[in-house]
Amino acid sequence: MYDAHVDRVFRLVFRMAGDLDRAQDYTQEAFIRAFERLKDFRGEAALSTWICSIAVSVTLNGLRRVRRAREREIGLDDAPPIGSGTHQADPDLKVRLSRAIDDLPEGYRTVFVMHDVEGYTHEEIGATLGVRPGTSKAQLSRARAKLRTALADFARK
Amino acid sequence: MHDDDELDDRLKRGAAEYHKPPETPREAMWEAIQRRRQGEPSSEPGRVLAFPRRWVPWAAAAAAVLAVGIGIGRLTVSHPPKATPAVASAPEAPRKRETAYQLATVEHLGQAEAFLTLFRASVRSGGDEQLASATARQLLANNRLLLDSPAGQDRKTRLLLEDLELVLAEISQLSSEPRSGDLQMIREGIERGGVLSRLRTVVPAGATSRQGAL
């Protein structure tokens, strides 16, 4: 199970966490939970989807804790988005886009990363996040709209 | 429109670079997983399933420990000197007190271990945190009784009881609708201090199912 799925899980977790240490921690935790709960797996979804759903849950919970801890330490207004440690002051599109993705609401960001970055289908995203594929499509559409707005000045260049 | 299309293309290309993952550190993660699993016998098949996934039996069991705890309290209370010769009774009393303390401690730690194992599983599956909180309060009361007992001299056991107290206190303070982050933090607290693995080291197998495991 580990050999078959670890690459896909790690890629997704890293994309969401943006940090090697955290990505490793969350991936490990996801597999430990999956091993513990394997006996409860009833085959209602593909094994890969089931593991990804555990990984996404672990990662989102972990990132929320990180965000809360940061907010406590430096105050809400000054808290940088998660995974934004390397942004520069004078950003090009790549950096601006990275920052804009970081700034998306959690649900939009998760769907955007899964679909547009990692290439999951809406059916897979729906099964992983426990939502309907239509919800995934709607969230992706809103995520893209927000990114377009955030990066509108690049369209005029 | 043209601008939008062009921006979408640029977004798509740029998104591929977002948090671009390095090569998967397969071996390092696998070794870490193995280490965690070796220190966490709860993943052994059957171990967790052997316990019913409800809190109520643990609340009852915790109450039973409380009774044992009260017993310790009685044993550890200083009685006025009797007329019998001190030479004959002196070595006997501390031994009795120590044995009673050990019995109660093993029973308590065994129940705490089972409770935390169930609680950890419940955090993942969405259990009844109010019942968990009530059970934690009862276990906390027993825990304090054991910590306060003059018979509790063993440093390792005291440290474990102190760490356990922190975890039980956190669970006992859970609201009826705790945020998943709170639950996760408690769960991490359990793992960070190795509380569960230490409990499992101390508690002999089957200690929770019978009295007098020592």
C-alpha cells in the first residue's frame, strides 16, 4: 500500500503544505492512520482516494494548527499565509500567483491545488473531500475567478 | 476576452510551479512510520477492537478505580498507634500500603490507556466528546488521588501520572462541540509525550480486565 500510493500522497501533501518537514510529517501521519484503519476500509471508494482523503484531512488540520499558532505569536493582521516563507518583495507572476493561491480560502485552495495543480478529476476530488463533483467544480471556478482578480494587472501587461 | 485567455494560460503554467514537490523521501518516511508503529502497539490487529467503541463502560470502570483509590486513601491514612508492639507491625504496614497502591495504579493506568486509545480513535471517527469529557474527569479524579498518595514514591510512575493528568485535564475541558483543531491538539499531546506508549510499557497485558494484575 505504501509503495503504491506514497508518491501521489506526498506530492499532494507537499503542494498543500509547501514545506518539506511538514509534508513528511503529514504524509507519515496519513499512512499511520491508514494502516490503523485499514480493517475499517470497506472498499466504497478506491484505496487511493481513501488514503488521499486521510492525507488531506491530516494536512488541513495540521495547517490550521500552524496558522493558529502563528496568529497567536504575531497577531492576526501580521500573520503571513501558510507556505509563504520565501516570497520576495518585488514578485513576478510566479511569486504573485503562489501568494494568491496561498491567500485563497481553504476550500477553494484545496480544490484548486487538487485539480489545476495535481490533475485530480472533480469526481476524485468529490470522493476525497466528501462533496459532490458539482461543488468541486463551483469551488474551482470561484478559486480561478479570485486568482484572475488578484493577478488582473498581469493581463494588462 | 483575449487577455483573460492569455492570463488563464499563464495561470495554468504558473500553477504547475506552485509548491513544486521534491522527490518523495520514501525511505526516510517509511523508517519514521515503522518507528512510530513499533512504539504504538495500538495498531496491532485486534487490540483496539477488543474494546467496545463506547465511553460508558470506561466511565463505569473509572468509577470502580475510584473505589480502589478510596481504599488506598484509607490504607494511607495515619492511624493512631495501637497497643500492639510497634516492632511487629512496622514492616507490614508499608508493604500493604505499597501493594495496594501498585494495584490501584496498574488498574488506573490500564483504564487510562484503554480510554486514550479509544479517545484517539474517536477523534478520527467523530465520537461523543461529552461522554469522553465525563470519563476523563473521573479518571482525572483517580489520577490526582494516586498522585497525592504518600505511597506514590516511584519517580517514573509519578512522571507518567503527571503527564497523564495534563492530557486528562485537556479532555475533561472539551466543550460539547469541540473544534477539530482542539481534538487534534489533544491527540498530539498524547503522542508528543509518548503517554500512550509509556502507559503500555507500564501496564501488563490484560491488566484492565481483571483486578490484581500485580
